[in-house]
Amino acid sequence: MRMRRAAVAVVVLALLLTGCSGGGGSHDGRITLRFQSLAWQDESVQVNKELVAEWNAAHPDIRVEYVQGSWDSVHDQLLTSFEGGEAPDIIHDASDDLADFAYGGYLADLGPLLPARLREDIPGSSWDTTTFGDRVYGVPFLQEPRVLIADKKVLDASGVRVPTPERPWSWPEFRRISKELTARMGPGKYAVAWPLKDPVSATLNLGLSTGGRLFHRGADGKVTVRFTDGDAVVPETVRAQVNTDRSASGTTLGMGGSDTLPGLFGGVYAMVPLGFSYRQQIIQQAPEGFEWTVLPAPAGEGGGLAQGVSPQTLSVAEDSPYKKEAVRFIDFLLQPSNMVRLAKGDWMLPTGTRALADPSLRTAKDGWATGAALARDLRSAPAQSVRGYPEWKDKVATPALQEYYSGAIDREELEKRLVEDGNLVLARYQR
């Protein structure tokens, strides 16, 4: 790390001596901060660019340059830029992607730099997602519960009890009602479509409702995988719906969320578990006359409506020479009114309590009120601070869960792979 910083210092010194800019300064003495945003929806990109423009207009001495990044490649792209000493000053990412960067020394500890207003406005459960040890490596600002997007006409016609955040379905009730709905809908139709092309985060995060944790940190700080009965409830429900009850379509297991929407609109599926932000796609793509509603995910005996989330985050590169200025921009970006704009642009929930209380995020229209009611039960995702999680997820958990859900392996084999193979992976990162 010292050698890398020294190399960067030599490059910066050379640039200064030749009168060139090193990316942080300029000929007229202004500071330039590079802000890499991962906003991708048109509304979100527009809001981010508007806020950057507003900052620049009010702070002529500290200019922010908007840089467009991509969720598809952000981890590898950031790793390359960190190693090359070319990382953006302000980094938009997700909390479950921060651990390796934080432990690797690439991100600045924001704890001493955060203004009291921002620190106090965001709940501790959200700060837990970006805190490793006693250091804070990112500001969590947008979060997304997983909900059930449902065909309202099918639900109303069925006569089943419609769940609310105050009276959600339990997991057994969800399974029973799915069987009833499927029987009423007729041949070739299903109550549920589980889009589990990426099955790990959905399984782990929903598992918090049933007391599942999967990852357990010992007194020595090391993490191991244990598969308990609480961890098994969600995957056993999905597997039973697909293979036993036939109330969930097996063909959707390999799909992404967007792939299931035509089937929802066409009456093939009555409900699809999706991230809260998918509401925007539904509004844009649903045919005229399609009526939909947002329902809470099922609740468990161990944790109620609790579910894990990995909020979107804003971090500062350790190598940035302008950390204080970068945090000033983050504080501006996350003023309550601005946080509301960002949340509405991404169709997600803000983490800030003042922003979340905004009346525009509490309306029944488009399911905002249901999402806001779930915010109090959102917790740090189980894998949040686990080093080696990306490899465990890609090489062990994803194929194991895909085979389990399809019926190719049983619970015993699933547990063996997740635990035995998984701990071998994690051990390499904790030596």
C-alpha cells in the first residue's frame, strides 16, 4: 500500500512540475472532484446531473465532474482504478461491495469527517451496512426492500386475505395461499414466479425474517458458514412451490426480474417477488387496464418482516487529496430534500429519516406507503462485511441454490456445499 501511494505521489509531483493537472486541481486554482455515479434509469441520471449542476453553481471553487459508471462492471472497474491510482474521489456503489475495498485500504474512513446532521439522520441499522470494525467506509443513502408485485384483479377475485405490513402473510400461509391461487387460475398458470437467476441475495436477505443468518462471526473475528433451520425456511418454501405444489413456475428460476413481467401482465403469474424499484418498469411497460398492487414479503416467526438490504452508498477514495471537500459534496447531495429527489428518481427508499417522512413517499399510489412501512424492518444484509463473499457467492452458493431450487439436489447436499465448500473459500480470505 505504501509503495502504491508513493508511486502515485511521484506521478502527482511530476505533473505539478510540468504544470499539468493531476485530476484534482486546475490552472485557475479550483478543486475538481470526480464523482462516479451508477445511476442508470433516465430519471435517476437526470436528478444526479441536476444536483451536480446545482452544487457547481453554488460552489465555483469546488467543481464536481460527473462520471458515468455501470453496475455491471463496477467492482472490477474500481479495483483497476484503485490499483492504478486513478480512482474517482467520490464513489457510488452498494454496501455489499465495500468489504474488500475497505479492508484493502482503498476507501477513506469517513467517521471523523461526517457532519453531525448526516450521522444523526440515518439510522444505526443503515450505518451498520457500511461500518467495518470502528470505521465507516460509506454513507448509505438508498435502500430497496423486496416486495410482492401482484395482479390486483386476480387477488380480488380469489377472495384470499390480502396481506398488509400490519398483517403480513407468514411463510406457511404464503405457501398455502399460493396453492389456492394456482388452483383457481387454471392450467398453465401459477400463483408465483420466482426470478432467481441470481438466487443468493434474495435467499439470504429474505432469510432474516425466519431467523436465518448463515454467516457467523466468532470471538476471533473470523466468519464461518452455518446452515440452521432458520436458514432453511425460505429455500424450502421456494423449492416446495416449484417442485411439490406446482404453484410456482420452474421456468422462471433462471430469469431476471424484468423477464417475468410479460408473464405477470399476461396473467400467467399472479405474484412476483421483486425489488421495490421494479415499480417503475411496471408503470412504463404494463398494458392499459392492468391493475397491480404492492404487498409485503412474508413474515417469519424468528424475525417478523425483517429482511436484509445492501443500500446504495457514497464513499471517498483513500487516495483522494480532497476528502473534506468530497464529504461536503456528499452532505449536499444527501440533504433531506435532495435525498427525496434521488429516491424518487430511482424508485427506492431513502435511508434518512427526514426524507422518508416526506408525504410524497407515503402515498398509497404506486405502493410507496407499503415500502415506507417496511423501512423500519430493513437490516444489514447477512454477507455485508464478509471477506470473500463475492467468490463464495459465484462459485459455491449460486450453483448450489440453483440446483436445489430445480430439485436436482436435496437439503443435505445444499447444506454440505454451502457450509463445507463455503468455509474453504472464506478461510483463504481470513488467514
